[in-house]
Amino acid sequence: MQRRNFIKNTAICAVAVSASGFIRFNGKNFEGDCETTTDILGPFYRPDAPITRDMRIANAKGQWVVLSGQIKHKDCKTALKNACVEIWHCDAEGVYDNDSPDFKYRAKAFSDENGHYSFNTIIPVPYEVSAGIVRPAHYHMMFSAEGYQSLITQLYFTGDKNIATDSSAASPTAKRRILDIKDGTNGEKRVGFNVTMLDKLPAESAAIDRLAGDYINAKNKEQKETFYKKDNLLWIKSAESINGGYPLLYNGKNTFEHYGHAASSYLFIPQSDGSVKLVYTEIGKDNNIQIWEAVRSK
């Protein structure tokens, strides 16, 4: 499938979210500040990639590179073994393998006893997504482990002139994901990226800005919910609150809930036309489930 048609027919699958840096007191001193930020999933993710560390293709164009790193628990220091690492990227011509059974430049692996992972692949190239709009070269990656939210992110490369004009790569939250390409020992290049997993991720400010607004019930036009940003959190307006509304906790996978009230959830689904769909679910005391949908226009 051609890239332009794939983009045209596929919605962006995830709102960008970010885990901000943090410092903890361990009883003796302060430690932490191990920020790992996330990025949009994008339209090219395919599940069920083969389990392999070697993504190289015989006689294919591209600079060979070893991408490696270490995955740690949320304490910023303990190695996390058996975490699932998925990677996908374009080839040396800027094309993704979106539908072939070969899953070219798509792979899955698991971290070892010391939390280490690695892939042998090529360095992707920038590519044009529409007239005058060029995405910088990047890897897509997804890290998942039991007890943690999945971390979806993208890696960029130092010196890429297209970073400055790309909203995702130019975001301040991406600064630690713009990586140096270093020389290896056997003619290959090397890129390193370490990850810290978190069980809860606060939503990125830019994502909250996109979600804020009025959502009208698709079946009952008189039913409306208003979401707004306050203190860098997403709030839902309510006349019952002395604060004018209630803050929502980000739960991953584009879903928010009331603090301390997991029975109510708000799933936001970005649409390809720029609008956002809301699916509200509430589980009552008698286990009755109420679901309604709403849309916020772009």
C-alpha cells in the first residue's frame, strides 16, 4: 500500500503523551530525573511483528546500525528483564512495509536479565508525507512490561535539518530522544537509547490542548461535556464542584478517569479529519454499564 493512501485512510492512532522527569527521596538523598518521553504511535504500526534482533535485509540499501539500550524499573536504577520491545521504521527509500508477510524493518525482542535490548537494522531516512511536509528520520518504538503502561515513542537523530519543522521532533519533550549516531568497530553505526518505565504517565501539555473543548453527545444533542486544561491537567467541567470541575488522571491508551474513581473512564480517539471522538463508560454500583459517544469538532 502506498504511504499517501495509507495516511489518507488511517487515523493517527495515539495522542502524544509524556512522562516528565522526576526526583525521589530515598531516605538518604535525592535520586531520579530519568525522564523518558513518548510520541505519537503514527499510522504505520502493525501488530504481530516477528521476534528477531536482526532486521537486516540482504542486498538492501541503507547504513547498518546497532540500536541498543537498557530498560529500567520506575526507580530509575533497577534493570527490567523480559520487557517487550517493538520497533518499526521505513527503508532507505522512505517506504514502510505496511502489508507484506515479510514485515520488513519490523521486529520484536525482549530485554535480558540486565534489562538490555538491541537490534541490528539500518538508519531510516526522512520522507515526505505531503507537499512541503517532511518527517525527519526516525524509529518508532513501543516498550511494554507487566505492571507498567506501554511506552510509545520515536527516536530522532542529531543533525537532521527536518527536526526543526516537525511538531513532534521539535517538541521540548523530544530533546532526549534526539540521539547521536556514533561509529562502531566493524563499519556499522551505533545508537543508544535507555528507557525508564512508569506505571502512570501524566498527559503532555500539547495533548491536553488538543483534547480540551466541548463534546456533544452523538445521540442527544442537549448532552454536553466540557473539558479544559488547568495546572497542566485535563479537567471536566462540573457545577457540583467548588472548583468548577474535576481533574482527570491519565491512564494510558488515550484514556482518562476521575481521580480515585476508576469506574468512570473517558476514551479520546483522534480522527483523521482533525476532530476527536469521546467514548464515555461508567460502571454503576449494580454493575450496569453506561456508554455514550460524543464528538468535538476540529
